[in-house]
Amino acid sequence: MNMIEVENVTMRFNMSREKVDSLKEYFIRFMKRQLYFEEFTALENISLTVKQGDIIGIVGLNGSGKSTLLKIISGILKPTSGSARIHGSISPLIELGSGFDFDLTARENVYLNGAVLGYSKAFMSENYAEIIEFAELSEFQDVAIKNFSSGMIARLGFSIATITKPDILIVDEILSVGDFRFKEKSEKRIHDLMAGGTTVVMVSHDIGQIEKLCNRAIWLNHGKLMLEGDAKTVCAAYQAGATQ
Amino acid sequence: MELTIEDILAAISVVIIAATIILVVVNIPRLKALWPGFKKYRHLLATLVSRDIKVKYRRSVLGLLWSVLQPLFFMLIITLVFANVFKLGIRDYPVFYITGFVVFSFVSESTTLSLNSILGNASLIKKVYIPKYIFPLQKCLFALVNMVFSLIAVAIVYIILQVQVYPTVFLLVVVMAYAAVFSFGLSLILSAAVMFFRDVAHLYGIWVTAWMYLTPILYPLSILPEPVQNIVKLNPLVYYVEYARSVMIDGVIPDLNTNLICIGFALLTLIIGLVFFKRTQDRFILHM
Ligand SMILES: Nc1ncnc2c1ncn2[C@@H]1O[C@H](COP(=O)(O)OP(=O)(O)OP(=O)(O)O)[C@@H](O)[C@H]1O
Ligand SMILES: [Mg+2]
């Protein structure tokens, strides 16, 4: 079964140096006929189909469009052209602290983030203990997360996002900030989710991790899809291609 | 018989109401498709509204007190100054003023808070998918709660001045619903517009001040010369304020025209808001 269908997705951003973001400026420039738009293509005609149970890795240099693609899959960004469809529930872990309010405590954030993902308060209360235990944050439950280390934030986010078995889990680099113990734990949890049929799309600069966890991978370069295939082949080609 | 401006507005409202019914019927499948999304995010909406309430009321006792004291304070000053200086000769001027004030405050508070609600949640919206209308809706619901609290102030005035209470007071719920729909529509327009043009916030701030004077809160509409009256009568808030006064002070159920105009303005604003918001929402993130 196809869980994710990305069809001919192109994403362009407006990169004008002087962004017109006030009515006043808009009118002045409109009168002077000075409304320029410089476009930057972050993704160009990307198509990708992900089947149920796939663990797919995305590799590529900084700025190659990996996070942009994940945001389009998660529905956060709408592509300039093309379409992205998903089937089933999705837990996105885009960047550190997705869906957190840094002024709130870990406890409050568990409920807030749960609500963001569509879970009720009662459901989060039932699972609260397990979330905190897995994230190993029992001593920090009532500390504002702005005082957390990045690894601690990543642990909490990962722990919340994986408390249910989402049909699709999106992971953008956040696994790499945890320490080795948490890395082992989270990899084990991803294996558990895989066994339960969850489809995972992950971005990592840790090629070893991609090779270990993923069965498939794609390589993005300057917004273009260079190669798609089994993880080992793609990672090898990426490393060979990127060091040239 | 001469047509009044109310008659014309009421006629237009009938058209708007009919158009809305047709729009709703035609779009039933699309509206139904929205429902699962709303259901999924209702916990988030509840969490956000209760967080707003907690921040305002629980963390400071002053919060609740402020909601009650502020209208009372203004009422006192305005009554002392206006009622005496201008000799308006209105029965129960404090009640007259505070009713208008509460209605106007609701509209101005809900729209002003909504205006920045999407921009203010940029960090969230950039990292997870959330239907964006949740944020203006959150602020409108929060303002509605505040309005209910400020009714305590109205009750206090009633008790102190021993003003007569009519059974029509329950119709206040109706005008609150009208005003809420109107405010939500306006909130959708403003919160979307400010994503593209930041100075909308500034301009709206100026407008709200002007709007307060263009709404008969301090003065009765009847003191204005007729041509001016006819212009002021294009202001939707006139009808919401008059509705509230009619049920609170006169004990009279507002006539059909007033009801039609209230609904007409509310629906028109809501539809414009929904269409504008829907057409622009995908581009918000590019301007954050
Ligand atoms: N909102 C935006 N506005 C303008 N340009 C953007 C926006 N988001 C991303 N870009 C541009 O798109 C390109 C791809 O960015 P993206 O974040 O997808 O890269 P990435 O592959 O995730 O990189 P990294 O490995 O550093 O995380 C970058 O050049 C970036 O400048
Ligand atoms: Mg990235």
C-alpha cells in the first residue's frame, strides 16, 4: 500500500533581498513599477512513492532541500506545483522542539504537543508516565524547556511523537543530538514501530545510521533527485558523489 | 412611504442570508470534509483557550478584577463627564454606556488579539501542520469568555442603581452570537492580511479608535444630524449595540429589520473572511 505519494513537486521561494511586507511599501513600489520577485528553486520536480513499512532515508548536503521535502510531506508547506498526499496518521518531528512552547514546562509541553498532534488530555494523562520515563526526564518535569539541552528536547519530542503507533513518522535529524544511550533506545523504538507497520521517513547526516535503519534511500542535490534505491547503494553513491 | 436606510440594509441582508443558505447547501460535501480536521484539533483549541484564560485569570487575581473594574472605571468617568457636560438626558446613562462598551470591547478585543495570532504562532506553524483558522478562533473564544466576565460589571451596575431587569435580558445571548460571528469573520480577514502587510496591524489600531467614536457608545444615535446618522448607520456595530440596549434597557425584543441586519453583516463578514483566508493560508508560511 502506498503511504506517501509525492508527484512532480516543485518548491520555489521568493528570495528578493528587499521583501515588500507593508502596504505603504507595496504602493510605493507599485507606483514606481518596482515589484521584483527573485525566485529560488529549493525542490525541482520531485516524485516519490513510499510504501507501507518502508524506512526511507534522505541524504544530501546542507541546503539540498531535505527539510523542505519533509515539510511538504507533513503538510506544513504547500508545494508551488505538484502534489503530496499521505494516507493515515502522521507524526512529524521537524527540527528540535516541533510544537513546543519553550516557556512552558516539560509537563505542560507534553499536553500541548499532544493536543497539536490531536490527542485528548485524558489520553495524554494515561501515557504521561511512559513519555517521561522513555525520555528520562522525571527530574525535569516541571522545568521550563528553554532550560533544557538540545538532546533533552529531542528526547521529549521523540518520546511524545512515538507514544502511539503513527502510520507515518517523519524524523528530521533529531536522532543525532541524543547521546549514544538514547540513540540506541530510539533506534530500538523505530524498529518496534517498523515491526508494527509504521512507515518512517528520516533525514540524517549520519550515513551509518541511514544504512543501519533504512531499507531505501534517496539522494537530493540542489533540489534535484539524484538517485533512489536501496539504502546502501544510495549512501555509497552519495559519499562518492559528494566528495568529488 | 419612504424607505429608511434600515429597510435597504435589511433587504440586502435578506439577499445575503439567502445566498449563504445556497452556498452552504451547495458546499455540504466540502463542509463535511472539514469536520474530521476540526474534530482532531478541538483538543488543541480547548488547550489554547484554557491557557489564555489561565494566564489572565488564574495567575493573577487582578485579571478577573480587571475585567470587572475596567468597564466600571470607564463608566464612572464617562458618566461624570459626559452625562453632565452634554446633558444627554438619557435614563440610566451608566447602563446605557456600559452595555455599548461591553459589546464594542468584545469586537475590538477579539479582532485585535486575532490580528497577531497567526504571526505569533509562527514557530509552531513552521514545524507542524495545524489548521491555521484555529488561532483566530482561539482568540475570539477567549474574548467571548472575557465578555461574559465583564457582564459581572454590568450586573453590579444594575444592582447598585437598582435598574429594572426585563426578561428580554436573556436575548443578550443572541446578540453575543451575532457579534461573535461578525468578529470571527473580521478576525480571519485581519490575521490573513497582516501576514502579507505588517502595517495592517498599525492601521487597524488607528481604525479601532476611530471606530469607537463612530459607534454610539457614549452618545445616542439620535443626537446626530440626520445625514451623519445615515452614514453612521452603515457601521455594523450600531446594530449590535442597539440590540443589546434594546434587550437590556428597554425590555423590547428588537424588530425583524434589526435582526436581519445583524445577521446580514455577520454572515457577509464571515463569508468574505473564510474565502480570503482559505485562498491565502497556504502562503502564510512563506511570509513568517
Ligand atoms: N522559507 C524559506 N524561504 C526562503 N528560502 C528557503 C525557505 N526554506 C528553505 N529555503 C531554502 O531552501 C533550500 C533548502 O533548504 P532545506 O532546509 O530544505 O535544506 P536541508 O537539505 O534540510 O539542509 P540541512 O542539511 O542544512 O538541514 C535552502 O537553500 C534554503 O535557503
Ligand atoms: Mg534540514
